[in-house]
Amino acid sequence: MILEQLQVAPDDFEQRTGWSIKPQGACKGEMCVPLPPRKDVLLDVRVVADRLGMPLVADEPTGLWSLGPEASGQVLTSVEAPDLALPDLDGRVFHLRSLRGSKVLLLAWASW
Amino acid sequence: MWQELRTELHPAGLEIVTVALDTGGAEAARPWIEAAKPEHPALIDQAHVVDEMFGIVNVPSGVWIDEEGIIVRPPETAFPERTRFRDRPIPTDAPPGLRHRLELAKGIRVEPEKYIAALRDWVAHGSASRYALSPDEVLRRVGPRPMDAATAAAEFELGQHLYRLGRTDLAVGHFRQAHRLQPDNWTYRRQAWTLADPDQGPTDIYDSDWVRDVERIGPEHYYAPLEMG
């Protein structure tokens, strides 16, 4: 997740990281990690990153930040496929979830 | 290649979704997709979201997802067929550099027959197929994400973002960090090398290149063997 500032809206954080911000803390699936109380609507990414074990990397010349996925856990926290949403060649966004009811072979390739 | 399999297996309940992991976006992937004329969704993952989401470290990689949206096989090497060049002799007039590259590529282990036979079995038998893995086995195979791998993902994302902003000068340092932190991730290396040289050859900006790294590990270790049981 690329950040221009270290305060983010909880909805943006959830959309990009899969962690939703609830009264009991940051939650993904059945797991919830308590967060300290906050006065602001926005999240302080440094605090959440620290609690969830997410690396926060800076690019000093541009002032940009990059928040990585949570470490020390599993790559997949659940076998339920994440709701991947990506565009096709024409920019139309396709949701993996729309294929419920079919078996799916998800195939990652590259032009390089 | 995948379209043929889709034609065969779609009536039996399989959909194929291809995802191009390309910092170059739709324009990089377009010629291949247009030539393949897929009837299935062919998506573009310019930010390499799928790599991080599923733990993909090389391409091509396939993931099986059942009718309920449950992953029954995590990422593993997925070739639809044996690429034809492997069975052809290397042209005698090929320049030495190309000849060496082709020799290495021929030594890479690919197991399309095994993979496609397992896929057909799963499409026919669903959860009764011995190739549909239990949730515990799926999670075990994907494994943990150590801090170095998580930091590599953050560095790679930053590198790509800076590259797209036209700041290649700044992107390279983050790509190099990603390579150092997660050396077994070929996706990070191949993508970054390609942005510097389409042939993934030696450059002044990276310490390694495709030929040198494949020589180092041995082409037979380029893809992990399929664990089909």
C-alpha cells in the first residue's frame, strides 16, 4: 500500500490490506488484534503497522511510504480465496467472487 | 494454450482466469492476450497484487479454487503444454549467448502432463479428487511470511510505483532491496531486470541477471517439483 501520508481512512486501509477496523481492533477473518484508542477518524499507520507486524518502508526523496503485508503469520490466513478485483485489457474490473459456483484455475503469467 | 483447455473443461464446470503480472500494465500484456483470443477473463495486475496475496514467486503459477471459493491447491508451477522449442535442436547458427540461454532453458524442469492430468481429475471428481488438498495442507504448503519477505513486498511495491512515476533512478534501489530480502522470488527479479533490459541480461544496475542466476542454482531448480502425491 503506497502512502503519501501516514494517516489513512479505515476504509482505504481495509480495501488494500484486508484488515477491517472494528471496535475490538483490526480484524481479518476470525482474528482481531487490539488497537489503542484513537481520537481521530483516521488511522495512524505507524501504530497499526507496529501492532500487526507490517513493515513500513520510506522513500526519502519523494516522501512516499510503502506498507507491506503482515509478517510472522501465514501468507494465507484462510483458505477462502480473497476477493480479487482486477481490470481486463479494456479496464473493466472483474471480481473473482463472481465465479462462485464454478471451479476456477487462477493462472498468473507475465509478458516478460 | 490455456484457451484450448478452457474449451475442453468449461462444459464440465471449470473457468480459467489469467492474470498478467506486469508493471507495464495492459500494453505489455496486450499482444499475448489478443493473440490467444481468450473466452475466459484475462486480467491485468499492474501492481503485482496477486504475488503478495497468494505468495507467488515465479510464473506461470496456478491456483485452484472450488465452487465455494475455497483454495484447494495453492500456487504451483502450471504449464499447459510442453513448449515446442524444448524438443527442437538449437540452431547451429545461433549466437553463443543465445545458444547458452537456450541450453539453460531446455534444462528447466516443466511437468505439464502431470499438472493437466491432475486438473482434469479435479474437474471430473471435485473434492473427491486426490489432488484437491485439505485446508491444513493448503496452508502448510503456502507457509509463513517472514519479516524479510513482507519487507521485500513493500520495497517492490514502492519500486514499481516510482517506476510508473518515471522515477526509475529511485525505483532501482527499492527493487534491489526486494531482491536482497527475498532472493527466491523470481517474479521480483525478472520484472525488474525486464524494465532495464527486455532480455533480462546483465546491466550496470543489478548484480545479477537471468542467465547468471539460473546457472547459479541450476536450471533443474528453477521451478519446484510438483507435489502431486
